[in-house]
Amino acid sequence: MSRHVAREHLFQLTFEYIFSNEKNEQTLNAYLMDATLCDEDKRYMVKAYDGITAHFDELKSIVAQFADGYNADRIYKPDLAAMILCAYELKYEDDIPAAVSINEAVDLVKKFSTEKSKTFVNGVLASVNKYLSENK
């Protein structure tokens, strides 16, 4: 359960990064104080946040490539944040099954986005996963 909470925090950090284009260590540290997170999930959050910010433009480009008809800047920001987080996991986290990452991203947009977003996000991420699997 705490990995789900860690992803939700990472989603919020990614959402913030989309607008500021700067890492926010203060926000990260506040999330790391969450008592429901185990040490492993805290380490995962730090590593993933570093990875997302370091590869942000690449991840955004990968997502945009498969968001047919949408420029990355026009994608609804909660959807974009969830897809960037998932793209990071698909590309850089070998120990997380693709189905889990995609399902978690869909769950995030169900909670933080529009009703139509879950179908859009699921479709884009299925294509991203296929592309990354073929190009590893």
C-alpha cells in the first residue's frame, strides 16, 4: 500500500515540476516524512524523482510521440504528470511490471483528472510500453 502512496506523492511532485521546471527539495522532504511510507519506498521516491527530473524532456517527448493529435503542452497536466511518471518506470525501473505501472497511472488519473482521461492515458501508455519494450 505504501508504494501506491509513494507514487501519488511522485505524481504530485511531477505535476509541480511541469509548471516550475525546478526540483523542489522542500516538497520532497515533506512527502518523505509520511509515516505510511517504508524506507524502501522513500528510497524509491528519491531515486524516481531524481530520474524524472533528469530525464524530464526525454520522458515528455516519449509520451507526446504516442499522444496522437496532441502536442505535449496541450495535454491536460494531471494526465501528463501520470504518464511521465509511468514512462519513467517503464524505461528505468526494471523491477516494476509494466502492467502495474500503467494501472497505477490510470488509477492516478481516475483520482485527479477527468472521466475521459483514464481511456486516453491507458491507450498512450500501452503504446509507450510497446515502443520501449521493442527498443530496450
